[in-house]
Amino acid sequence: MVDSNLYNIKKIWYQDAIGMIGSFIFFKVKKVNLNSNKGINLVNNQGIFYDKYLIPLEKFYEKFINLPFGLSLTGILEKK
């Protein structure tokens, strides 16, 4: 948690909504264990597709739209 006596929150937003949806489907709904061979292969194989196609898509739409969910929470703080 950020100590509001030390910092002003200038902006805070979520990133990687597509990654959150994919992670939810594979690791919660389909119950794939990340530490299993299937989980490792899934991350390696899907990671190539994700890095090549989905990251550029997210990079584009996140310039214009901030969704209320995602894998990462990013913020800009200013020291008081």
C-alpha cells in the first residue's frame, strides 16, 4: 500500500486484460497446473503467439482504453 503522506497518486491503471482472461481460462477453468509439463508447454507455446500478436494489440488499445481489470496494476506517483 502506498503511504498517502509520502506520495500523491497521479495515475493508476490496470494492464494486460487479455493475459488475465487467458490465465483465468487455462489455470482456473481448465485447471492446468502451471508446474506440470502441460502447463510449461502451454506457456511456452502460447507465449510466442501472445508476444507476437496480443501484446501489440494490447499496446494499441491501452493507449485509449483503461479497463477495470488486468494482470498488472501500474501507477505514477509523485513524492510530496
